[in-house]
Amino acid sequence: MTLLEVDGLDVRYGDFQALSGVRLHVDRGRAMALIGANGAGKTTLLRTIAGALTGSAGRIRYDGTDITGAPPHRRIRQGIAMVPEGRRLFPSLTVEENILIGASAAASPDWPLDRIYDTFPIIARRRRHRASALSGGEQQAVAIGRALAAGPSLLLLDEISLGLAPRVIAELYEMLAGLRAAGATLVIVEQDLQRALDACDDLTCLLEGRVVLTGPAAGVQRDEVVAAYFGVSTAGRADGVPSPAPGPSGGPPGRRATGPAEPPGDSEGRP
Amino acid sequence: MNWVNAAVQGILLGGEYALIACGLSLTFGVMRLVNIAHGDLAVCGAYGALVLSAALGVPVWYTLPLLLPAAFGIGMALQVLLFGRALRAGILAPVMVTFGLSVVIENLLTAGATSDPRGLNGGGLALASFGIGPHITVSWLLATAFLTACLVLSLLQVALARTSWGRQVRATADDLDTARLVGVRVMPVFASVAGIGVATAALAGVFIGTISTFDPLTGTDSLIFAFEAVVIGGLGSLWGTLAGGVSLGVVQVVVGQVNQEYAVLAVHLLFLLVLAVRPSGLFAGSALEQA
């Protein structure tokens, strides 16, 4: 059952078009990995779903409701919460106050403070400390706790592993696996391709603001993802024949690759 | 003992400066709004009390339960209709819009109430005094103004530190975009802060009107003193604002003891000195942050 449906989304920053005709389907209880090079539009897409940005065209539906023009607090009330890139904690507030801010427009009382502290014992000890005094891993845990405090059904996670030690990243992803087991729906932006493929059911690759590959993570070939990631043409390969972008509900579920509409470019990306 | 007396009077006067400055400090700290019309809004409070007390036939103090909620509402309306739009239009727009508002208010007051100086009748409070020791006499009116300023600042501080409203205000002051993103409704937060700013200004205006006289242009002077109190105390710090106001008051009265002509000049020199030596203010570090 579809929880989130993005259709034909265009987002512009002035003259620059960050997203063009983006389509995205996330089924309830699934985890979607959103990958792509820097500047491909991943963060823009997440922020538009969360309501921080407004598209110039296209619709966003959540749980059967059109939320295209809804402000962020209404979307949170309906169950969408976001962990922004770079954590973005309120530096002058304590850990606990940061988490309580996340509960300002809570969708459900599923995540009281106690449960958040049980999930992240490392921040329970530091609840009275300023958020700015914490380590990167602790801050990331607080940022996730702040999003969970809203009692979300859909959690948007933007590069939660950025700048963290591998052991801390592994712990965070273990925690995400626990959330998934509890029925949460996730959309994860992740630079580490392997980690994204391991943690998620589905995969969507953006290239220069367009969806170039989408489908279940399990069936996807690594070199196919790499090709979509960098926009290298895969023409000539048996499984890489370009096809039109997938419709909102068209076709049987399965791997669907679409050729990049733009010529190959964006060499700034890192795999 | 004259000097001690002067210092005491200066401290009391400083409470007045702090009361008018705290709204300026708060609106800057939260919304990054420099409200040039702040002093004029204070003077509007004084005129409002004058009109209300005449119309209702009650002492000035009895108009406050009517005047302060009205000022709060006007502040909210100004934020929603004017300041909020100006803040979205860039850095310069809020300065020009509030400057324009200041000019409009001053001219409307002149047209409606002439430029004659007026005073508010503070009743028995304005005439009574008490002594501390044999040499120091304190006016009950000044003492009340000072205690009121301390009370208002304390209440604000507690509200910012301990309530969920205060938490949202501080989060918004820290990072507006993220506050919106994680579910804070920014418009009511801004509107309430602007309401508090105008209500405290109106309260200060009533005290200014009872302690001395006022006319339609008094707001400009009040604004300068309020700005100096805020800058000396450190932007965004409520206790710093009180300390800044007290510093101004003490310098003004103590220098006035020597030569009245130099009293106001000395205040501005103190301000320039602080700006030159410690531009972040004597008590830098935000109360919004320390709360």
C-alpha cells in the first residue's frame, strides 16, 4: 500500500531547476534508499516532502491526502518527520529541549521521552547538556530522537552517517533496523552505496534532478547503479536499455531503469 | 553622600531604560528585527493611558489592564501585517518599514494631540517618597518603576527558560529554518514576541509619562537610550539589558550631579566607549541562550 507518492515534481531555486518531473513511490513499512551524486537533488527532494520547500509543479500525496501545499507542521501532524542533513540541532537548547521541540506538532504519542532515551542510552545521560556540547554521534542520535518525538509513520533521514565513525554509523543503522521492525517507513539519503543497498528494500537514483533508476534494492546490479549514479550511458548492455520513466502505478513491480535525459556529466560526485 | 544618592537615583532610572529596551532586545534576538518605531510605540502607550484615563475618569494606573492587552494585540497585528512581510523582503526592508512607521506615528500624534508636552498624573505614588538613612530619599514612583522593570524581566526570563512557549522562542532564535522543519509554528511565536515587545514598550511609556513629560517626538530619544542599553548590555541578553540600562542611568545622574549639561552627553560617550572596547556588550552571551 502506497504511503508516499510524489508525482511530476519540479523544484526551482530561482533560475536553477533542482528537480524535474520527479516520481517516487514509497510503500508502507518499506525503506527507500535515495542515492545520487552531490547536487543530484536528494536533499531538495527530502526537504520538499517535509514541506521546507515548495515545488513549482507536481503533487505530493501522503496516506491518501494531497499535502502539496501543506506547511511543515501540518505534515508532521500527519506523520512525516525529517532528520535534516548536518543534524541542525538548536545549539543553545539542552538535549531534552531539542527533543521536546520535535514533539511540538506530534502526530502520535508513540515516542515519549522515556522511549527515546531507552532507544538511545547515550543521550539519556546527557539530557541536561547543551546540544552543542555533544559529540557528532550523540548529536545525530539527538537529531533522530527529535524526529521520533513527533511520532512519525514516515521518517526522512538525510545523510545521517556524515562525518561519523564507522562504529557509530553501524549503531545508528542497527537502530534504524529496529525502527523498521516496528513498522516505520523510511526514506534514507546515504552516500555509502553498499550501506544504502543493505539497509533498504527499494532504491531510487537521482541524476541532475531526475529519477534515472528505481526498483527493489535486492535485484539491482551494482554496475547498473554506478552507471545511473554517474549518468554513464548503459546502452548496449542487455539490461540497460533505456525505457520511459515509470508511471505512478504502471507495470509490474520490478527493476526499472530509465536512461538519463541529460548527457553524462556531473563529475563532482563521489561514489 | 550626594554621590551615593546620585548612584541610587541612577540605578532606579536605569530600570526605566531597561524596561523600554527589553522589547527591543527580544524582538532583535528572536526575529532579527531592529524596530526603529519602538520608542514611538512606547510614547503611544503614554498617550493611550492619557486618553483612557480621561475618558474613563480613572487614575492612570487603572488603565493598564486595558492598555497592555491592547498593546499586545497591536504588536501581534504589526508583526503579522507589517514586520513579518518586511523581514521576508531582505535586510534593509525592516529598517525602512519601521523607520516609516516611526515617522507616521510621530506625525499622527502631532496632528491628533499637538506637540504640547504632556504628563501623566501618577497620583499619590508620584509625590510620595521614603528615606534610606538620613541622606538618601527615594521616590516611590521611581522605585515602583525599577521594581516593575525587574519583575517584567524576571517573568520574561522564567517564561523563556521554563515554558514550552519559551523553548519554541529560543529554538526559533537559534535556527528559524530548522524550527519550521521540525514542527514549530513560527508565525504565532513571532507574533507573541512582537506583542510582548509592544506591551512592555507601552508599560515603559506610561512610566516615562508619569516620571517626566512627553510629546510626540519623545519616542526618538527613548529609542536611542533603549538602543544604548541593549548594546551596552549585549544583544539578546535580558539581564545584560537591565545592567546596560542601569549603567546608563548611573552615568547620567552622577555626571548630572557635576554638571547637568553634560549628563546626556556622558551617556552617549559611555555607549561609544563600550562599542569601541567591547562591541559585543559588557554582558555578552545571550539570555536566550543562557535560559
